[in-house]
Amino acid sequence: MDTNDTSPLPLDTPTISIFRRDFQATVAPNTSPDFVKKYPNNRAMIDAVNNLLLKTYHSYTGRARMSGSGDLKRLVIHFNSTTERDACLSLRHDDLADLKFFLHDPQQLRTDEDLQAIQVTDIPFFIKKDDVIALFKKYGNIQSCRLHTRTNAKVQQARIVYDDASSIQHFLDKQWAIYCYSTCLRVTPCSLTLEQKKSRREFVAVLSQLPPNTKDVHLAPLIRAIGAMAVNILLSLNSYKPKRWAYITFKSQQMMDTAMEQSITLQGHRLQWELPENTNKLCHRYGKLGCAPTACPLNNSRGRSRTRNPVAYLKERFNIGQTNNNNSSANRSRQRSRSQSKDRSNS
């Protein structure tokens, strides 16, 4: 053995494993009038709970947050230990006006919420949240409605949660879509499995060579006649006008095949059935198969710049996510106006 070897000994690389230890409990503060009277606002309630629980339970994290309002207001607290969390659940806390905490499982709550929630897709930017709520409130009391847009998407989605699961029964059994103004919005109950959701988009045919500016609602009588479940005419990314073909969704292969055997005419235009995989070969101007989009005589830039982001332009055009900016701009404008008026009055 060479005792003169001075090279450093190899070091063991430590392996770090991180386990999330977050065990939660919740209470409805408004169920205790004495507690609400003693602590009249959210900050006071949270401070009171933290002060007591930090002294009582070693594993209490000091994290307390408020969610909801009115009868739906909940105070959620976090522990690092199930033992102490469960001990907290078993007691009524005299110092907190006998508040009683209960188990809080966010994942289970989300699953339970799905039983009374729907997802609404294909919402154009010109349809606003108030329009969506006005349309869907006829099915039941809406607990929440959240409108959002995926990155680079030219349409919106909404998640609507009702007070009761019976409000979405209509969309489970009978209806896959609903018309809002001239647009067909697709509706999917959130409680469906992935396979059930996939089956609702399995049988789709394309009807091409539509007359210019054809809207979804113009095809509504046809959709009913052929027994289809939904129709969707995509909007052009640059002009936001409807394209010259429509995607039509059916419940089964047999119903789709039967419909595609029919000859369809709309406003004197003879329409053509296509398969979805052929839409990239359809002319953007006429919706014809075989008229290459790049070779179409009307498909030219007409000198317009293509450097802008078309989705960002659409969002700006329809004030999607622009509320704060618009408000601040309006405030600055009003401030300048007042300043100018004051200057004129002083001169």
C-alpha cells in the first residue's frame, strides 16, 4: 500500500428527499356569532387562531388563510403532523369562542366540486364573463365562474360551479353544447372520466365551402336535422371572422356516416363533407379542397405587416386581461385633464 498517496478521498454525494407534510383543517367562522363579534375582520380572526395554536401545538405551521365569503367563508390552517391536526379536530377551543375545526382535504374537495361543475370551451373573445353567467344561470345557482385563456389560444374557457349537482344533469344526459348569441359553446361536465371526455370528440366531420360569414347558429337547423351534438366554425387568427368550414360532432360513427351520405345546400351553396385531417388542405378563402392555400390568388398579405403577435393583438382588441392597464390609463387621462383645467383656471 502506498502511504504517500495524498489524493483526496472520494466524498459520498448526499441524497436529499423532500416529503410534503401538509395536513389541513378548516372552520366556518360565521357559525360562531361570538367569535365574529370578538374578531370582526379576517386579520383579527387569523391572528387570534395563530396566537393560540402556535402555543398549543408544536407542529402547527402558523399558516392560516381565509377563503370565500358570507356563509361560504372558511378559515384553513396547516399542520406538519396528523397527530396534532387530529387532536385539534377533537377539541372545541374556549379561547376561540368554542370554534370547532374539521378535516380539510383540498384534493377531495376538488373531486367533490367536479360533481357540480362544467367546463365551457370555444368561447370567443367578444363573449364576456357576464354573458356566460347570464346564459348558464338558468340551469341553477352559480357558485363560481372563472374565465381563462390558455397560452396562445384565440378562444377562452370557463369553469362554472353550481350549488347543486342536479344543475349539470342536463349536460350529462342530453346536451353537449349551447348557443350564446351566434356561437356554439361546447359544454363538458367535469365529473366525466378522461375516456368519456375523449368520446365526445371522437366522431367529427367537416362541412366545407360554407357561404362567407356563416356563423354557428346559421347551421343550427341542420345540426338538429342530422342529429349532431355540436358545431364549431373556427375564427381566423388575423381577422377573427369565421372560416369557410365547420367541425360537426356526432355521438356515434353510424350517425356521422349517415349524415355524410346526405347532400347539403346552404344559401345556394352546395357544401362538401370532408374529414378533419384534410382541413390543412382547404383554401382559407373558399374552403375548397384542392385549392392550395399558398397558391390561392386571394391569399396575399396586401402589404400588411406580419411581425405582430396576432393572439396578443386580439386580446388587446377585445380587452382580454387589459382591465388594470385600461383603468390606469383612464386614471392618468383624468389626472391630466384635471391638471390642465387647473392650469387654465390659474392663468
